[in-house]
Amino acid sequence: MNTPDDARPSRPGRRPGSSGTRDAILTAARERFARAGFDKTSIRAVAADAGVDPALVHHYFGTKQQLFAAVVELPIDPEIVLQQVDATPLDELGETMVRAVVSLWDSPEGAGAVALLRSLVAGGEVSLVRDFLLSVVFERIRSRIATDADDGRLRVALAASQMAGVAVTRKILRVGPITDLPVDQLAAAVGPTLQRYLTGDIGKGSPDHSEP
Amino acid sequence: MNTPDDARPSRPGRRPGSSGTRDAILTAARERFARAGFDKTSIRAVAADAGVDPALVHHYFGTKQQLFAAVVELPIDPEIVLQQVDATPLDELGETMVRAVVSLWDSPEGAGAVALLRSLVAGGEVSLVRDFLLSVVFERIRSRIATDADDGRLRVALAASQMAGVAVTRKILRVGPITDLPVDQLAAAVGPTLQRYLTGDIGKGSPDHSEP
């Protein structure tokens, strides 16, 4: 519809210049994340690069994780899924993760996440997003399952492999039986795989098969 | 090196015109596969489209499956993996498939297969290659596990999802713990997943959970 509102700027509440500051922070963050990786980038360093106070970076973007999500144009705040996962007992992680992640992909915002995976696989900022997934998303789960004998890195990577495969077959290649399966049935079928990868027997190096 | 051979045509054994015939068959096959799908395309129809005898199509390309592999520039003859899988007892399918497929990806020819997956995911001839995988590669396994109560379609699709995920994490995103894992350990970790998807309990609809 052609209402008078259409002629107005899209961010009427902003002070003049605030968009420039926000963009300067994003540019500085993009360059530093790409150069130093997710782990070694601090809000303080990004603020220094952009010539602003760190408080302003927090004001515009929130946490470092949220700043990163803005840089790679992640359409979803990963915190939403992570909080669900945090609240789940270890022995129910598998089904819960499948249900939470697939429900997210199937949501309207999920289309953006799938587009991101597609461009990633096609050769986008692979290493940066991979580091982010490993540093933030999987690290939260890894720290819960790690023991003295097993740091859990392979376990979360195996879980990630199955979730990546569900994403590719359900949302990109659109393999009928996977694409058409209700999320509950998908969680029932795939959940036990993630559960075994995270807390069960994964062969050599896992609790049941540890070497002497 | 600049030997006289460099100046010669790359296919010295060919009769003049044979390359044109071969290309005409490829073009006809590409168009018909794209229009009719893998299942409904016959060698006879491709030959008719190209204005040649069906025997010539077989002569240049072999089976319909091999013709398709040429059309999508599949770097590997899938028959090689399929024969390994055919010779494996049902209860060892999981580990054998992981070992066979991952060994192939890790081989020099595998680089081409990974490039194909990458372009597929990025938006290439998705439906065509998906149909091929489902009609040929997975169909051979599905026909072995199908029962009166379960046609096995979901089972092979789930197995495909895990293999797609291993491909993406090991070869494309290069997630350290998966990329660095020797094929034997990967088969030990991931094999049981494929085995359960193919012959075990996958929730609702599987033998252990069939509805009344």
C-alpha cells in the first residue's frame, strides 16, 4: 500500500550519524574477526579499531557473539537455541538438539540460516563461521560432556556432522522422506545418533573402548 | 615440455566426426534427463533425440547410469562402490558404507566428487543428481532392506543424511576432529549410525515401534 509512511526513512528513531558509527563498528569487527578469528577478537579491540568506546559496541550489538552474528548476517541469535540446550539433562540432549535446531530451520527465520549454509558450502567465509560454531555453539555442549580422558571435541564434531547432513538433505537437496518428515519423527530417528555421539560409545577413545 | 605431440589433437585414435556424435548424444541426454528425470529416461529415447542408433550410445557411454555420470561429469563410476556394498552382509552395511565412501572421497578422484557436492549445494542441477542418487545408489540398498511393512525409503534417506554431513564437515567445512580422523576410526564412530538407520530402530514406523 502507498501510505505516507512509505516515504519516510526506515529508521525514524535514529539520531543522525548513528548509522555511520554502527557501520564503522561492523566494518572494524568484520576485518578483525577475519584476521584474528573469533576467539582472539575482543570487543575492546574492535572498539579501538573503529575509534569508539567499547560501551558503544555493547550498546549497538550486545555480546561478542551477537556482534559476530551481525557481521556474518546470521539471521538467528544462537543464544535462543543454546539456552534450550543448557536447560536439558545430558541424557536427553540428542532429541532436544534435533528438535530445537530443526524447528528453527523450519521457521521463517530459518530460511536465512539455510541460505547461509548454502553460501558457506559454496565457498563463503568458511573458516570464520566454522570457528564461530566450534567456539560458541559446540563449545557450550563440549564443556558439559568433557571428562579428564576425553575433551569431547570429536563428539561434538560428529554431532555437528549429522546436523549438517540433516540440513543439507531436508532443506537444500530436499530429499523427500527427510523433507516431509514431521519434526517429532525426525527427532525420534536422529536424536539417538546425536545422543550416542555426545555421551555413548563412539569407538576408539570413547569410554567403552579406551586404550590402555 | 614442448614435444611435437603437444601439437596433435588430444584424441588421436578417434575417427573424424566421432567427437561430434559423442557430443550430440551428451547434449540429447542432458536435455532428456533434465526434462524427464533419471528413471523415465531410456537409452533408446536419448538415441532417438540424437539421431543415432542406441548401440552407439552404449558403445560410447555404457549403461544409462554411466551415461548419466558423464552428463553430470561425475568423476567416479558409482558401480565401484555399489559392488562393494552388494557383497556386504546386511548387518555389516553401516561400517562398510562409511569406509567405502570416505575412502573414495579421500582418493585423488574424490576431489571431483567433493567439488560436485559443493556446486550441488550451491544450486546446481540439484533435482537431477538427487534423483540419480535416490534411483541408483540408494535404490540398490533400499531393495535389500525393504520389507512388506517398510519400503526402506526413509531408512536410506537417513543414511544419506549422515553421509552428506560427513562429506560437508570432513571435506568442505574441514572441521578438525572429523577431517583429521583416520577412516577406520570414522567408520567405527559413524558406521553404527548408518547400521541403525538401515536395519535398526528408527522410531515410529520402524519394526520396534510400528503402529497397530
